[in-house]
Amino acid sequence: MQKQLPLHVYKFGGASTKDAAALRNLVQIVRQHGRKGPLLIVVSAMGKTTNALEEIFQLAYTRQAYDSPLASLETFHRTVAQELSSGFGLHTAADIKQKFDETFQELGQYLAAVGPSQEYDKQYDQIVSFGELLSSLFISLVLNDTQPTQWLDCRPLLRTDDCWREGRIDWALTESSLRAAVLPMLQGTSVVVTQGFLGGTANGQTTTLGREGSDYTAAIFAYCLRAEAVTIWKDVAGLLNADPKFFADTVRYPEISYQETIEMAYYGASVIHPKTIKPLAVRRIPLFVKSFLDPAAEGTRIGDCQHGLLAPAFIRKDGQCLISFESKDLTFISEENLEVIFGVLAQVRLKINMMQNSAISFSVCTDFSPYRLDRLLEQLRDQFTIRYNSNLELYTIKNYDHASIRRLTEGRELLLEQRTRQTLQFVCRNMETGQ
Ligand code: ASP
Ligand code: MG
């Protein structure tokens, strides 16, 4: 095999594929990468497709009509294709139509088989994965209209266990199969488009890697193929100290270490999926976060670096639930009780975002999921008195100072609070006042 030029991995999220104008912009960005070397492109589902598929799945699972949201999803995809089609060469529009026909037909068949069973999470993966299948098929054909582009189905290669909705990677197997399949495809200067967020089990069933997991996919490919760099294209100027949707006066970090970024992602900074950084750090692959609205701008470089004190980072996590457990006989919350509670939390897969213990009660803050909470209550309500509040927010200030604490806590009733040397966290009600 001839020597490879350095491989670059690009990841495009839903915002960069949300309509025809966004896709034209994506084509430009890919074209500008030009002859710098082979490019592997990981795409998320287009626009808000994953949310739409979750809603459709929920209706199908509870045996309610889903025709109307399904028709809207199909219309959305076909309209974007239609709007782009005037610029296409001879066969592209027909090829896209054929792929959409086949894929929506397949989705319809899968949906018809969905229904109430114990396998909620498994069925979810089989349906919600269609977002990335559609976007990757579509975008590969759009790119192929002007430069040779190949579509790659990552599911047989990116091997996970059957932990549905949160597939865990079999790294050894994934590395060898990805290298064997993808390196020959990248010979010369070539473009390969694949799905973010998806994987597959040993017996060929589709898994997903957790919401917003396409960043993680980009890191998995980069790690396995020993890429030179990864770029995540976003609608913000880089890695910021806060989400501009919720906070005014944000600051961009021009350069930031893997370590700092992992911590921010862990606390819920939505700019990067928390699992993304580790594989890149292990192979020292830099990660660039850049704006697709201004591709020439500097963005952020995440890598091995030393930096001084960073501006405080503000992280808000919505949709939180605070659950408190009290022992019924007023005995202490002991290690034995905690073991039972942790066991059930793990079993129903409710993740703890923050926790606190007192003499007779134990509180955890988790993402709100009525389905998982019901399972938890079923198992623990005989043993504990359980109370919960939903519609809460969890705030984290990393590298806090007095001004940043005042800015965030003023006027808020804190339901739970915790502070370490660098990090302050608190849970409060959703006030929808912005900040
Ligand atoms: N489409 C998936 C989601 O919306 C994965 C991703 O966007 O990264 O969660
Ligand atoms: Mg996303």
C-alpha cells in the first residue's frame, strides 16, 4: 500500500446540516480542505432529526399514531434535497431520491415492529439510528456530485457491546476492523463519509453511543486510524467559557488542555461529548473546534498544553431531577443502604450528576427520565421514603471566583450546593430568566 498522506477527521453536527444553505456551506468547507490529504467525515443526523425520531419512537412504542411526525421528517429531508438539486449533476438527484425511498421504507418496516416490551432501549437504537443513516447517505451523495466520495456503514466495524443507547466500544476489534476497511478507501486524496453516534453488536444489531455521541465517533475513528487532527465544526466560535444560548459575555479559549476540556464536558458543557477527549489524549491527536460560519477564524485548539488560570467556565445542565431517599425507620443512611441505592441506580441506568449524604437522607441529582425513575421507585419504595423534584437545573462554575459565584447564585434558591477548591455546583429550580 502506498504511503498515506496525513488523515484529518471532520465532524459536522445537526446545525451544520440543517438546511440547503448549511449544506452548501459544508460542501465549501470540504472543498477547501482540498488536496491537503484524505478526509474522513463524521455526520450527525440533520437538524433536529434525532429529537423527531425519539418522538416517533415514543409514539410507536406506546402504540399511538406516528404517521404525521414521520411524514414531516420525510418531507424535511426531501425538501432539503429538492432545494439543492438545481446545482446537481446528472445522476445525483435520482440517486438521492432512491436512497431516501429505500431508507424511509426500511424505517417504516422497523417502526411497524416496535411495541411495548422490556426491550425499550434496544428498540430505541434500531429506530433513532435512522437519522445518521439518512444524513450520511445524503451528504455522501451531495459531496460525490463534485468530488469522489464514498459512503461507509460504520456499524459492522465500530463494535460495541449490547448496552443499548450507550454502547461500549470493543477497542481492539474496532481498531483492527476500521483500519482494514477504511485505510484502503482513503488511498490517494479521498473523502469518506460515515455516521456519528452509531455502532453495532457482534450479532449485527445497531447500537447508539449516547445523545450527542457523534463527537465521540470522530475521536474513535481518529484514534483507530491514527489521524493527524480532528475538527468539530460548530455554530459557535470555538470552545467558550459558557453556552451563549444561556449566558451573555462569553469568552473563547484559544488553546486549552485535554484535562480541562474533559472536566468541562463531564460537568455538562454541551460543546463536546464527554467521552471524546480520552482517545484523542491517549494518541496525542489535537482537536480543533471551529465555527462553520467563519471557517477561516482561529477557533480553539485542544491538546497537550500548559496554560495559566482560565476564565471561569459556566455550565448549565437542564432537565434535572433531585431524588432524596430517607430510611423509613429513621436509621442512618449507612454503607449498606447506599450500596442498595447505587445498585438500583446503576441497574436502571440513572447517572448521578451530583450527590450528598446526611444522617437520615441521601440526595442525588440525575437527568430526568420518567421511565427510569418509575423503575427506581418500583424497586426502592418499600425500603425508603423517596421524594423527587423535576424541572431543575444543575449549574457548575469551574475555576470560580467571587464575582462568578455572585453572578450565578444571586436571586436563586439553591436546593443543593457543593464546593471543591476549583469547582462550585448547585441545583436550583428552572426560572427561565436567562442570566
Ligand atoms: N444525532 C445524535 C444526537 O442528536 C448524535 C449527535 O448529534 O451527536 O444526539
Ligand atoms: Mg450534536
